[in-house]
Amino acid sequence: MSRAKRLAVIGLAAMPALALTLAVPLANRMEPTVGGAPFLLLWIVGWVVATPICLFGISKLERRA
């Protein structure tokens, strides 16, 4: 696997983990609300949905290697 693909895989794998752990204090606000729910709820649900998309991208990159 080339260095660029390896870095892409590492970046895609780290993105959801970092967003769900390190960025939560930045998104932890009661305002603004989205659909009556706090923004943090939307942030977490969005990343839970985005994680399989990142994993799919990783599998596509690894199959090409």
C-alpha cells in the first residue's frame, strides 16, 4: 500500500474517533437547538451515521492496494 493510501486510511479511521471524543466539549452547547434537540445530540448521531461511511471508504481503499 502506498504512503498516500496508508495516510488516507489512518485519517478516515481516526476522524470519527476524534470527532466523538475530542470535539465533544466544543459541541456541548444547549443552544443552538436542532429540531428541539440540543446540538450535541445531532453531533453524536451524525458521527454515528458517518462512521460506517468512513469504514466503507477504508475498505474501498484497501481493496485497491
